[in-house]
Amino acid sequence: MGGLRKRDWWMAFLFVLPVVVILLAISIFPMVYSFYLSLCRWDIGMGGQRTFIGAGNYLRLFSDARFFNSLKNTGRVLLFGVGTQFALGLSLALLLNRSFRGRSLVVTLFLLPMMISPVVVGCIWKIIYHYQYGPLNYLLNLLGIRSVNWLGSGSISPYSIVLADIWEWTPFMVITLLAGLQAIPDDLYEAARVDGANRWQIFSGVVFPLLRPVVIIAILIRVMDAFKIFDLVVLLTMGGPGQASESVAFYNYLTGFKYFSMGYASAMSYVQLAVIVAIANVFLRSFKGRAVV
Amino acid sequence: MRKFLLFLFAFVLLASVAYASPVKLVVVGDAGHNLKPFEWYAKDLKEKFDVELEVIGVPFGELYEKEKVELIAGTGAFDIMIVFPKFLAEFAANGWLYPLDEFVAKLDPKLDDVTPGYRDFYCKYGGKLYALPYDGDVLSLYYRKDLLENEEERKAFKEKYGYDLKVPETWDEYLDVAEFFTRKAGEKLAGEVLQRDFYGTAYYGQKDQIFAWWGNIFASLGGVYFDEETMEPAINSEAGVKALEIMKEIHKYCPPDVLAYGYEELKDVFLNGDCFMVIQWPCVGKKGADPAQSKIVGKIGVSHVPGVKKDGEIYYRAMMPCGRVLAIAAQSKDPWKAYQVIHYLSVVTSLDDVSTPETGLDPYRYSHFAHPEAYEMFANVEDAKIYLAGVQKNMEKGYPEMVLPGTVEYEETLGVALTKALAGELDPKSALDEAAQAWRDILERFGKEQQKALYQELVKGWKAVGLW
């Protein structure tokens, strides 16, 4: 800045000003205001008086069993959902990372679930899970397995959401990891083979280390997305039975837009943000420390 | 000068076109069959009142938040709103609805023809009229009369329970009948081998409305929402716990996924012929008589919800959840034209709209009950009379839904607790204690004294029309 003349400085300021104003209006102000709201009690059902209560909403959160239940359900989606998506995605990407007839068609077909609107995905799975008429229970019955209460049981419904999420988002892992695999030069495979490495040694010593940055980014994107899971919860169970399958995002929505406790909902959003930032940091640190390429 | 005249001419032309075009009114309501009348009569309404309607449907469970967000923000997005009566108090108290009293003298909504429950509690707040009725909801008992009359089944029932098979009038009888008709695939029902499991009964299991199915039992046991004097929640009273225990027994004879049931699932399990009896809104009786929607046409009976026997008499109370009224947003572009539209639907076309299986709208005017011949989906007028008599029987003993500000949250937190008990996570007493605590918190947030005054006023009104 020291090198700029005063007139140039003003010119630069004027050019930057619109961006700053827009950022302040649509990004910084809502952040600051919602944080302020998280320190207030503001139930806009009647009258809507806003009262400053300091950390009251945060303290209420830590004694709210329903919030912890929703966190647990979201954790299930992260652990079992994203975990399975990664395992399946990597396996399929390795299978597709070789040339065979009709490969493009197979890859396109794999992408279909991800391309379908999430609302349609929810409706399809609601039909699939129907206790009496659903095709899934029909198939299980053919195999001699009793019908499963996919949506009406509190212990099973959170996993039903996880299963639908796996179906919808495994293609994302496949396509991302496949792109990573295809970026690895063939020379490296050949060099490893010349050195006498078997398939497992090539995978663990060459492929996976080179793929690690893509793996970390793919998992990070899915973790951030899955942490906000909402559509499948609404369409499949509405968080039920009772509150058994509520995710954090869904409970946050109920608090803000059904019960209209805006202060409490804001506090909940900030706790979610803190959790997701912490998770992202763990991934990014691992990305920084171990990146190979 | 010529340019000026040309400009003036263009201006006048544009202004007259704008003046002559119909007023556009935006209608919002729960999507699906209950918005159909707005589409059916759009042309008539345009001709009669010079209005053009834009109809916005939102999911049933999201109507409250969609409407409230726009009302809070004062966007003026809606002119006519389908409102569930439980929101009305909150919307009216906040000044978001246009009071209709000034229009009543100009265009009579014939409120004397409306049954008292729907007229006084679902349309008014603080002595003012804020809405016109559109859908009268009360729960009734629907059962398979063909199975009830089957000789083989009657004989087997008498052998097992020691009394004649009949429409259950008490909760004990309801449990017996539900147990008796619960059969596995491969067993026989009325002499035929079942291809699928058959259930004794089912109920609305989702957390937003499940309170009403528990409420039928709770109310028949003498339960009330709050202690009027202290405003202490009374849902965890002896009546509440007993009602939940009975519901847990009922749960045994329901489809395993009943806790995921909403309106559609509950309707379908009965009309697909997979269940002996359900407690449901009146529209299920109409839809059950329509071959396009029902596999059990001509086989449905309707009666009052069960109750308890006291001094030789059956004491029953039928919950009146949901219901729909038509209100006008305070920020409507043209409240008078909007009133003409809702008047047309609430008065002029209402009999047609409640007597067709195409809608989920149910009778709410005395005149709707006086014209059984209008309900053409029934095989004959006698069947229509039976249907209407069944609905009326429940309406006379209707148990009103709370319409306090915060009702959505009261009902949903209660729903969550009921579900926990039914899923076996908590015992009935602990579940209801948890709900009562949640109600105390809501009371505090909405202002206990204000809620107390409103509740006392409500109870006074309920008593005045014999519903309390």
C-alpha cells in the first residue's frame, strides 16, 4: 500500500468498496447478528421481545437431551454413511479404473443416484421401505427373512436414513476417487511392477499414498454435507418415530421455524459450526502433514 | 405538443388496461385435495368478483412455518390463507389477520348455520371474527361392517370373549375386537385365506397429530389440558397415564410400522382392506365409498369413538384435531375481494365441496347434514344418512383442540413423549412427566399469565356451548 499514491489508493478503495459492502451485507452482518441472537432469548411467537441472556442458550443446549440425540444420529450418518460410501466408492473406483467395453456407460449409470433430485430419492426410498408393500421387504421375504420395520422402529429408522444416503452419495466418492486414480501416471505402476511389487504392494505403496489428498478432500466434502443432512430425514421419517431419527439440522429447523425460538436456534447453529470446523481442521491438518504429490 | 398527446394517450391506455385487469389474489394452503375448490371455481370467481387466483400448496406439516415466516416478515405474500384453527389465535393476536366483522353485514357468512365448535373456537379470537369455516374435522370410528356381520366370525368371537361381536363402544371392547381381528397371512378371515397380515386397528403415529388418538381416550377418562387455576399441565394425570397404557395395548394390534403413519398411511391401510377398524377424520368415510380410492366400497360402518362406561352409560369424547378455516392476511391487497372469495367457498359451494370424495373437506354446517342426497358417492341415500349420523354423533361430543399460541409446540412435544412410551423407550408415567415438563417450559416462554387468561377464556367458551 505504501507504494500507492493517495489518488491511486482512493481509486483502489472505490473499486473494492462494492465487494466489501456486499460481503458485509450478505455474509458478515448475518454472521455477527446471528451470533448476537444466540446470546438472546427471542421467541417470535408472541410479541417477539428480545432479551439478552448471555450464554443461556448455550447452557440450555448442553442439557437438551433431544439435541444430543440429534447429534448422535448425525454422527451415525458420518460414521456409517460416509465410511461405507468411502469403502464402496474406493472399491468401485478401482474396478472402474481399467479399460473394458462399455466402461463409459457403466460410469454414467453409477452416477445416476447422485443426479436424481434429493426429493425424488426420498420418495423412492419411502416406497422401497414400505413395510407391507415395499420391494425391499418382499425380497427379504423371498430369502426367508422376516420383514423389517424400516421406518416405524426407533432403533432402525436412523439406519434406514443412512442406507438411503449411502445409495445416493456413493457415486460421488466413485467419481472423485476415479478421477484421482486416473491422474496417477502409468509409469509408476510399471516401475513398481518392474521392481517386483505385487497388487497389494502397488496399492498400498504407490496408489493409496498418491490418492490420499483426493481421499481427504472427498471425505471432507461428504462429511460437511452429511453433517447437514435434512432432506432424507424430512422425506423418510420426519425425524420419527418421535424424535428417534432427528438430525441436528432437522432439529435446528424445528427449533427455528416450527417453534420459532430464534435465539436458541442460532446457538444451535453456532455449536454445529464449531463442530464442523473442528472436524474440517482435523482433515486439513492430515492433508497438510501427509500430502505426497 | 404532438409528442405530449401521444405520451398521454399511451399513459391513459396503460392505466385503463391496468385498472381493468382482475385483482390477483394469492392463496396458500396445504397442498393436495383440499386446495381443489380454489382451482374448480377459479373461472367463476374471476367472472363474479374480477379476481385471479394464484394457488400455492405447501406440505401439510409445513403450513404453519410457511405462513408464519411470511407474516412475521410482513412480505404481504399471501392474501387468502387456509389456516388450521390452532394457529389462528397466534396469528390473530399478533395482528397478522384481517378482522372480518366489517364485511359480515355486507355479505352474510351464515354463521348460524355453522355448528358451534367450528363457529366459535375455530373462527374467532378475542370476540372478533377472523376466518370463515372451510373444513369441519372430528374423529370418528370406521369399521368393516361386512366382517362384523359375518356369521363365522361372530361365532368365533362369542366363543372367545363370551359376548356378541358388535361395534366397540368402550375401550375394553375396542381392545377385544382389535385383538380378535389381528391375523397373520395364511390364517383365515371370514372364510378366506389371508394373503397378507391383517390388523385389528391402526392409528396416526407421527408426532404432529398422535396426541389426538391418545386424546380420544384421555378425554373419555375425564382428562383436561391444564389445571385452570394453576396452569399446571394435566396431561400426566391419572387419566393421561391410563390413556397411554390403553394405547400401548392397542399398539399390539396395529401394523408394526404404525409409528410412521400419517394421514395417508392410515387411510390406505384401511381402504386397502388390511385393517378392521380405524379412528379417522370424516373424509375417510367419503373416500371409502369411492371405488377409485377404496377396495372396501359398501363395507364400511361408522360410529362414535369408544369411551368408558359410567353409571350404565357410555361416556365418549371425539377429538376435533386439525379443521381448516379461511382467513385473510392483514396485508392483503384487497381484503374485500378476498372476503368475497372465502365467502363463496364457505357458503355458496361448501355443500358441493364437503360432499365429494375429491376433497378431504368435511361437513361443518347444519345444512351439510340436512342434505344426504348430495353425497352421491354412497350407494344410496340411506348409506349417506348413516355416514352423516356417525359424524354428527361424534361432533356432538367433540373434544376441542387447544388453540392457544404455541399449540403446535405443545402438541408436538406431547407427540414425542407418547411415541417414546409406545416404542417402549419410557414407561407411560415417565413419558408424560417429560411432556408435562416440556409444557411448563413452553408456558414460561409464551408467558404463563397470558396463556392462563387465554386458556380460561377458551374453557369458558367450550363450557358455554357444551363441549367441556
